[in-house]
Amino acid sequence: MTRERFRQLVSEALDTIPARFRRHLENIAIVVEDEPSPALLDEMEVEEPDTLFGLYQGTPLTERRWDYGNVLPDRIVLFQGPIEDVSETEDDVVTEIGETLIHEVGHYFGLSEEEIEAIEDRYWDRRQDAGAGAPDDEDEDEDDESTDEDGR
């Protein structure tokens, strides 16, 4: 798959992230790279056959002090090769990008691994209920203080 097509699918996957989260993404760049470097895999203690699909680089919102500012954007790096390797179709690529983005955006918001996994489970349920079609836009009209049926 070309890099341009992959970036188009990243854009589609971004649209699947609930609007109440998308609205709060500020000063963050989403970057596509081919593969994680061997040095990065070592640093992250990822051993073969495992790999990384994405990585959040920055300071989570929950760790920022009152004087935080004048910094380069945080980054979410998506690794095209590993994502394509586990995907059979373009829908699979969009789903994998979406799940990876949700995971990395969760780190941006300072969520724990357990909280991120719960969100990913709900994402998968919504994608399966929608037939991996259009994004779930039920959040579009909610205000920032809204909650879902679980009270979150």
C-alpha cells in the first residue's frame, strides 16, 4: 500500500475516534513511519515476534504543570509495516489504525493501560455492530461533560 493511501486510511480511522476525545486533541502530530527501529524496540523492551503498531511521545495531559507551554507538539507515530502485516483488507487496516490511535490517544490523556483496554473493547464492539462501516457519531452532539451509558 502506498504511503498516501495509508495516510488517507489514517484520516478515516481518526474519524472513528469518539468526537468528545477528538475535540480535545491539541498540539499533537500524527506521523507515519515504516517500521519501529531495532533501538526503539530494545528501548521499549519489545522482543520478536512482537512489534509496535504505534507510539505516543510527549507529556500526558495529566502530568502537565501549570507552566507547561512553548513546546513542540506531542507525537503519535504509526508504523505502517506492522499494521499492514496484521491486516488482510483495507477495512482491517482502518480498524487496526483506529485501535492503535485510541491506545496512543489514551496515553496522551493520561489513561491507565486498563482504562485504555476498556475503551478499545468498546471500540471493537462498536465497529462490529456497525459492520466495520461508518464511525459511531452518537458523540457528535454531546457536550464535553457528557457521559456514556456506563457513566464515563
